[in-house]
Amino acid sequence: MISRTDLGGGVALLTIETAGPVNTLTKAFNHALLRLVDEIVADDAVTGIVITSAKDGFAAGGDLDELRAARTPADITAIVAPFLAAIRKLETCGRPVVAALNGTALGGGYELALGCHRRIAADRPDAVFGLPEAGLGLMPGAGGTQRLPRLIGMQAAADLILPGRTLDTAAALKAGLVDAVVPAGELLKACTDWIAANPGATQPFDRKGWTLPGLDPNTVEGRHFLTGAWARIRAKSAATNEAATAILHVLHHGLERSLDAGIAVETRQFARLAVSTGARNRMRVLHYGTRAARPSVKPDRSLRRIAVVGGGQMGTGIAYAAALAGLSVALVEASREKADEARGRIAALAERQVGRGRLSSDEAAALVGRIETSDSYDATADADMAIEAVFERLDVKQDVLRKLDAAMRPGATIASNTSTIPIGSLATALGDPSRMVGMHFFAPVEVMKLLEIVRADATSEKALRDARMIASAMRKTILTVNDGLGFYTSRVVSSLSSEGMTLVAEGVPPQVIDNLMTTAGFAIGAATLADLTKIPLLKDILTSMSGAGAPTSMQGSKAVDALAKLEAAGRVGRPTGQGLFDYAEDGAAPWPGLAAMFPAASTVPHEDVRSRLLVTQSLEAVRALEDGVLNDPLSGDVAAVLGWGYPVHLGGPFAYIDGVGASTIVDQARQLARDYGPRFEPPALLVRMARDGDRFHAL
Amino acid sequence: MPDAYIFDSVRTPRGKGRASGALHTLSPIDLGATVLSALDERTRFSRFGPEDVIFGCGDGVNDQGANIARSSVLHAGLPDTIPGSTVSRFCASGLDAVNAAAARVMAGQADLLVAGGVEMMSIIPIAGTGGPNGTDAIFNDEAHFTPLGEAADLLATLCGHTRSDVDAFAAMSQARAAAAWSEGRFDLSVVPVHDANGVLMLDHDEHMRPGTTADDLAKLPAAFKAMGEKGGFDAVVRQRYPQVAKVAHVHTAGNSSGIVDGAAAMLIGTAEAGRRLGLKPRAVIRSFANAAMDPCLMLAAPADATTRCLARAGRTLRDVDLFEVNEAFASVVLHFMERTGVGSDRINVNGGAIAMGHPIGATGVMLLGTLLDELERTGRESGVATLCVGMGMGVATCIERVGGGS
């Protein structure tokens, strides 16, 4: 894991080489490091120490699997304690210690480097440095929150640690994360040279008279910074970002104490955070879940040209994303004029990306050049696959499918971007329904990571593989589900919208719905979402989602009636500036007419509003699992976070049940069913889980 | 149980709480010594060494720190046998000093004390002490930290106070304070401040802007809008009060309390102690009470503190003659009037902190002194002084004039 060799002149070289593609710092490694450090420090012949890696990178962070397996704060402390002790011994051993950063050093890897007296990096454009832990709901736990601000100041450190921002080599040098950059071939020599020139190296904060650079937490300016940083985080993420809160707390309390005391404060918070439900949910969804949801099919040359039918927002977004992935695209619209408009929209989209520095002008021109727009289905004849993205109505879509069936090569996969209509019913328009697959993209396509792939009964393995290949080329995270009205995502989102509008119908002000949802961590509330969707369209969606008979989630729903009333009163939504809210330049205000249109029979307590909105989603997600639409809870949770902005700290609708406890949720649901309608009756699967004390996620 | 009587009360004029303020170049002990010396000159309390000098101070750090009461005693040249101590409950520190002194008298553990307060906001800003509130992210999450101005605007939003409501109230405060000064209603209590060379520093409340109209006030920018909208606090308070669609930022520098320097002191003791000093009791401290509430909304507790205080005195809101409700922000007093049903004819009849300023730790003593002077002047009998307090508290004190009539 870590070995000692001799660099000559009494300089010991420690080389890290753990199992796996990158150096991951496990508990066993931490103990091995401590043993070796003890040995070297006791060796009087040693005049200096260089630490480097046998791998391409220096070291990534700690081992997430180990953190996940830990149950208590004491378990976490036991993992980091030997690592912390080893670093402290190194930096106080009385001999110079240099990190030879041959490549990327992140998290625990960078914290080890911070414990060295000098950080010298190889000049590599692909290396990154820093403390990205907050991205997974964690915080640095090996001294990073204490040594980095003592080096570059509290504010500069917070700006990096709070968002988990990492820096490339040049930026790291500029920000003071590394001290020097040298050609890779001269790295070890630069280290031994520095050791020779600095025989008595110590850490600045261990010297007498040292003062903290930048803001001091115990000054008016320091406190002002801490208050402002807290407020900005709190405003954005309510009280859901426990990592940010803990990071600010340890900066504050750690920096007004000695390094050792500061590290004790850091360890306490790190250990608390690492076993918290919020951090575990984030790790599960953002690390393990998205990894599992990455398409396993690699793009090959069997898919080089795709046809997209429909040049609206979805169609142009799909065409853009396909062209960005290097595919040749044939975009078909009903008329030459509409085809030209679609081309204009794609060009504008590419232009915006150039403006944001995400594409060069040449890349943008090449991207647009890969897209052919046409008013004829002839353009689809040589396509390897087609995706239709026309108006969401069965007959409209089937008409397009028939034309594609006639124009395209036999057997070429035909996908529908429908968000609700069962693929099986669309496929009846095709001679061979096995070539049909669902590809439910999310708007805006070029931004949203999620793609819901729908496999109907008849869908062939080839069609499914083609859909996954496109997803892989577009770098999407996928959710593969089985066929059914609204599949998974639209089904759960519809239940949420339906409950939101039922609350409106019961006289709950729309800002209450939105504020309670954003406070829970949702990106957007159900009331604003209804206005954005447009009231008439939402009415159509919820009507069609009701299907032939009212599904459980719609029983007792007052949504469609409420939406019809709003539509009749001209409250159409965001586009006209008049929906549940009145939209003006200085912001949105609840429409004063709502109280008269929907008089409150009784006041719904805020706690009930909150639990209705959350429990609705969990119940519908469980029903989708029970019905066999959804294959597993983890993919359903990942899709919730990526697809409709479900709060990641809650972990998704299934993890939410785990967090509260299945039996508590069943009790809550039954109470809600008594108070608000049978749609809250818990599904049998959930009742069974409650009885058996089961969870959806073991970890 | 012995009764606790007020024998006399003095205060400094209030200087602007900034570098150009008339008191800024002095030290907090100078203000503390000024009121102690003036009180001693008038009552000769030092002849029978009081049990303690209790000073309220909101932010007792730096030049205001390390027991500003005992420091002021010594700086005033009073006998070194007089002890001193400080209490702090932010804006109610001064009133808490009074209540603590009264409680000791009532408990039979002291027969004579000075209660007072000092705050020089020109050198120690509000919240200059630090502390977890606002600084510690974990505590902020727990306590739903809200800055004072944001809480005031939230209170206005929830109560439906418009900008013209709060400006009208502020204009009234200015008019009443101007009238009171011109009629000499503060003459009994206000003692001028001199420097070490005997040069007059200030003899009037410097923050006042007589003649201010609601129209003038309407031109001022909202003071807490940027903090709320850009700083994120509007979003933060909506998390606690989801019924709020948009925070109405109605408070300005003109309808919020003034930032000032000042000090006050009051002599409190038993009837027997008064007789020893040859002083007639001016009022009895009948009861006092505290209340607390959600720290996010923060500023609405004076009504509860008052109700509790009056219940303890066996009184109702109706049979209290006058109220001094600290004008931390206009909405605080408007809310108090709405909650209690007490009309503006009985509240802050000589203006308040919007016009004259709010020297945090001294204000409670000043309010009670002003109340006592006005009860005497008008021949009325009972009054309540109350203040809202940071982190969601309220303090109230009820006094009655002794013997009725003047």
C-alpha cells in the first residue's frame, strides 16, 4: 500500500500504491501509513521525506465504501484517526517533508499533501487538486478544513471547500494549493533540492508569532463573512445542506483554536456528518446510483445517423444533443418554413454555448453542420434510428410513426419521446412493433442528465440497445422502465402536480405550497411548476394520466376541476403572466382572486401540506415498483433527483420512506387517507414492508 | 416583602452613533460616570453606599467590557466601596438592570441600588460582541437566525403594515419628541455631558429631525431590502413563514430606531433607605416580567411580556395610564397596539427611539425615566415600559406613582 525507498542523502521516498485504478485511502492504508511514519521519524539517518504515488494520480480521497459501511461516529473516527496522527507526526518531525504531486490529489489525498511542508506538482494539464467532499454531502475529515485556511485564509478556503470546487494545476498554483509546478521528469529532483535547501522546515502555523492570514472569525469582518455565507447557503438550500453548515462551523471554531483543537472540532463534525441520513442519501444517489445508471453500452459505428421528427423545444434539443455527441442528424418538420425555424433554434442554442465558453465557434459551426433539416421523410431513409418528438397526442404521434415505418430501413429502431403515452399503444402503428422503444427526454435536453428509456412488451433487445447507445453517446444517466401510462417519472410527477392543485382547490395559498417544497429542498414548488407547465396543458396531462378509470393517485383529487376553473377564468399560467401567480417585473405575487375561486373549507395545517406533497410521491413510486413499471428502488430515486429536482438529501421517494420508517409512513398515509381521501391508502408492498421492518436500501 | 421605590432618574442626551456624533470621542465610562455623578449630586446616594450599581450594556466588549458599571463608579470618583455589575439582554439590558435591582430590594437582599445602562454604538456596533447568534452556522440553523431589520420587515409583512403606515408612525414620533423637547418635558432627567476639561459635549438629543414629515420619510430607501433580496434572508424567513409570498421591505433609517450613544441611571431602594437619604419615593416598581418567542420573527414579544407583567400586578391593559414601547422599528409598536388594543394616545406620548435614538443598554432605563416624568407631569398614576429584544424576547416593567397626584 505504501512503501519506503531511499532517494540518497538520507531522503526517504514514500510511494503510495493501493489496490484499484487510483490510490484510495482505506483504514488499512491509514494504519500502514502511520506505522511507516513512526518508523521513519524514529530513524535518525533520515534527513527528509518525499511522498509520491506509483499510480498516474497522486491520491484520491478516502474509501466511500468504508464510510458507507460505518454506522456510528466512532466508526468514522476510527478510520481517520491513524491518518490524522500520521500527518501530524510528519509535519512536526523536525525534517522537511515534501509532497511530490505527480498527478491529481483530491480529498484525503490532498489533505496528506497539506500536511507536507511543500507541495510540488508535476506540470500536467489534466491534474486537479482540492477538497471536493461537499459534493457528496461530506466535508474534509483529515485536517483539510484546518490546514487549507491556515495557508490561504478562511474566505478563500471556504470558497473552495463549500462548493467542493477543485482546481487544475495552474489555478492550484495561483490559489496557493500547490507551491511550485515543475516538469514531470524533474519532480523528484525538485523535491530533494527543496529538502536540501530547507533542512529545518516546519509548518507556518507551528511557528511562534504566526497569525491566521485573511479574515479572523473573531472580528466583525470575520463574523460578517460567516453570517453572510450561512445566509446564502440557507437561502439556496434551506436547512438541507448539512455539509455546508458543518464546514462553516469548523472553520469558525477551528480557526480560533490551535491546529490540534481545530482538527478535533473537524473530526467531531465529519464523523457526525458522515453517518447522517442526508450524507448517506447523497452518497447513494450521486455516487452509487448514478454510477449504476450509466449506460453500459458503448457507442459503435452501427449508429451514425439519426432522424428526429419534430422541431419544437424537445426535438431541437434532442437534435442538438445528438449532433454534440458527433452523430449526423436529419431533423424533419412539417414544412420547409418550420424546418428552417428549427434550424435557427439549434443555431441559437449553439451560439449560447459559445457565449458561455462551452463550445468554440468552430465546434458550434461543425455541430450545426451535422444537422440536416428537411420537410420530407425521405431524409430519414438512410438514418440508423429515429426519435419522434411531435405533439403529445396518440393520433398525431401514430401518424408520424406510420410515415417513419414507410420511409426508414426495415428494422431501424424507432423511438418516441412521449412523456406519458404507453409505447405499446403507439407501436400498433408500426408493422413491426418490436422496433419501437420509448426515450423520454427531459427539457432542456442539453442540460438535463436523465433519460427515461421505456421498454414495451414487444421491444426488441436491439431497439433497447440502440436507445442505450444514443444515451451513452449523449452522456445521459438512464432509467430503464417497463411500459405503462406515464411510465415512472411522469406518473410520480403527475401525482405531485395533482396533489398540489388539490391543495389549491382546498384554499391553500400557492406560495405556501411552493415555500414548503423549496424549504424541503425541492428546486421548484408545485404551484410555480403548474404555471410554468401552463394550466390548460397540465389539465390535459392530468386528464390523460387518469386513463380509463381513475388510478389510485387520482382518487379524490380536485386537480382537474381546479385547473378547468382557472383556465375558464383566463388564468393560463406563466406565458401570459397570469396563473396561480401574477407575474410582474419585480417578481410573482399570489393571484388575489384565488381565495374567492377556491374558498377554504378549513385550514390545512402546514405540516399536512408538507407531508401530503412528500407522501404522495413516495406512494406513487411504490405503486410503480409494485406494478412492475419500475425495476428497482435505486433507479427510481436517482431519476427523482435528476428528473424532477427531488431533494437529494432526502434521497428520493424510496429513501424518504427509509428515512422516516416504513411503518411510520404507513401510519401517516392511513391518517392522510382518512383526512384527505383514499389516494393515500398505502399500497400492499409498503404495508408488507412496514410489517416486516424492511427497507428499500440496505445502505 | 419590601416595596422597591424609584427615587430619581437621570439620562444623558443621546449623541449620534457615528464618528461625527457629539459623544463619540468620549469613552463609555465617561457617560457612565456622568449619570452616576449627576444622580449622586441630586440624591447623595453615595453617603449610604448602595449595595450595587447594576448597568445594562448590550455589547459589553472592548471599552464597554469588563464590568462597565464598576469602572464607571471608580471613574466618577465615587467611593471605592460601591460595587458594580453588568447585565445583558440586548435591547432590554437597562430595564433588566432596573428589574434586577428591584428584585433584590423586594427579596430583602439590598435596600439601595443604582440601576442604569450605557451604550456607545459609535464605537461598538450592535452585535459587536459576537456570539453564536449569526456567527455559528449550526446554531443559526437551529435558531433560524434572522437579522433585526429582516425580522422587522417580516413582522410588517405578517401584520400587513404598509410603508405609509410605518412612515406615518415615524413622523408622529418625530413630532411628539420635538414637542416634548420644546416644552421642556425632558428637562427633569436630561443631564448635559462635559468632557474632562469641562467643555460641553451635548445637551440635547442629537439624532432628532424635528419637522420631519411622512412625505420626507417616504423618500428614504428601504434599509434591509438588499440584505433580504440579495443577502438571502427573504428566502430564509419564508422557510419559517411559508405563508409569506414576498417580504415587504418597509423599514428605513427613518422609521427604525436611531443608532446613538447614551447612558442613564436610576436610584432604587426601600422606603427606609429613602428616608435615610431624605428622598421622597417617586414611584413604586409594581411588577416586571419577561416573555420569549420564535427568534425568527423575534420582535413581537412586548405584548406578551406586558400582559404577563400586568397580571402579576393585578392590573389590566385598560387601567394603565401610559405605555412606553421601545420604537426599535415602527412595526414593533404598531403590532403592540394591534395586539393589546391600546391606542396611540397612551403610547410613547413624548416620542421614542425613532426620533431620539436607542442606545441599546441604556434605553430601558431611559424609557422608565421618561414614563415616570410624564406620569408626574400629567398627574397620572400607572405606566408600563416594555422593549422587544433580540433572539425573540420581551421585557416589561410596571410602575405606579406613590401616593397618587403630584
